[in-house]
Amino acid sequence: MLKLSLDALLTVDTIARRGSFAAAAKELFRVPSTISYTVSKLEEDLGVQLFERFGPRVVLTKAGEELLKEGRYLLKAAGDLERRVRRVASGWETEFTIALDSMLSPCGLMEDIEAFYQVADQTRLRLMKEALSGTWEALIDRRADLLVGAAGSGPSGGGYSAVPFGSIAFVFVVAPGHPLAAVEHPLSKSDLAAWRAVSVSDSARHMAARTVGLLFGQDTLAVPDMQAKYNFQRAGLGFGFLPEPWVRADIEQGRFIAKAVEEPKPDETLYLAWRTGEEGAALAWWRERMADGAAFARMAAPL
């Protein structure tokens, strides 16, 4: 007879993540005594100690670490199976994850999400933000089911379908007090080389990172997303291109100075993308919903 159960593995995983039986009980909506009994019974059945107790705090033993290392694969596989079975039965995904590029506002999807919840059959919705190649990687690695506004062309190798979602223009801007603000001619590479650029870090974990508009050897302040880039440039800590919708009002009111450059940044085409061959009611709903361009206009607006 098997001595392991998915429920016991889930309990051990939750305790390890939360650091105590009490915190695990709260997350799992159980009383602490039930958590304690589950662990004690599993330790007795396996003949090993899974946790070291330090008062209310607990940590995994070596045996516990080994159990959980493999056990998490089982939990993930069980979750995947549950989602596949439910999708077959109802047509709706159990969970649906949308990844957005960091230059787009998740708040622009509010009315779409409200409409989705009116028709979705208990599908849990999750939004995540990535940057540059990291958005495509989230789809390929199955961390996201749909890309809304993926920048640039997708990776080689296929496995996904993509259609243009919208296009964003960029403007080269500096803060009024930045030395480049006083330069009257179009800025050349030599003008830019002496000053710090602000760039968005690619969030890709495995794919080759993408860099945009940086000079070799240039002093660069790398920030996690487009919002941070905007804030740092507003503070005068560097220069760079920003989405035109973000800076339109700032330029009109003098908070940013738009500068002509010898090498302007072309408009960026953003894509809607999903894995080829995957079908589900949530995916079909979102693909249709995003087709008219209204969501893109809302998401491209300043945060």
C-alpha cells in the first residue's frame, strides 16, 4: 500500500514554504492539530523525520528535502492532470495566465476581466508582467497561456502562433535639468556616449537577453520595468526612449524635453501570441476579445 498521498505532500510543501505548522494551517484552511497529525503520520509511515522543530518554527531535514524535491514534481503533475480533465469536461481552463510586456498597463484590462468573469466557468485568472524576450519565454516555458503585447519578433523554433496586437511610437526624452536638454542639434552617438542611459532589463531567464538602443561600453542604469525607467528619467538620472503615450503630457508641461536623435527608434510592434494546438474556452474568449484593438488603446495609456 502506498504510504504517500498528494494531500500529505501538499501539507509538507506548504509547511516548508510558510515555515510553521500554524502558517500552513492558515493557508490550507485547516486547524493546526490536523497539520501536525498529517506530518506525524507520514513520518511514522516512512520511518523518517521530515522536520526539525525549533519552537513554532520548523525546517526540513535532509530526508524532508529529498521527499519534497521529488514530491513537488508529483504535485505539479497532479495539478496538470486535474486541469486537463476539467478542460475536457467543461471546455474551460482551470487556470489561465496572461503575460504582458512591462510597457503596458494591466489596469487597462479591468473591463475585459470583468466581462470575462461574467462568462468564465470558474477559471482562475492570473496576470504577470515580463520585459522584452522574457515575455516570449514565459509562453514557451508554459508559465503563461497568452501573451498580450509581446515586444519584437518571437523566438525561432516555432510552437506558437502570433498576430499583431498594436504598435507603439517612442520619443527620446531627458529631464529639463539634464545636460543633453541644452544641445540644439540632433543628438549623435558621440553626444550620447558621455552620459548615462536608462534601460529596461530583459526578464528572460534562459533565452538570450535583448538590448535596445545601447552603445557599446555605455554607462547604463538597468531597471526592472518601463515604469521604473520612466521614473528614473523623470528624476534626471539618465536618458532614453520612452513610449510616446507615456510622455505626451510631460512634454507639453515641460517635465520632459523631447530631443531629435540621428538614430530614432522605430515604432515597436506588439503581438498577441499563444501556443499552437492548444484550445480552451478561456483562450478562445481572450483571443476574440483582444482582436478589436480597444484593449490595446487602454493598456498603452500612461499608468
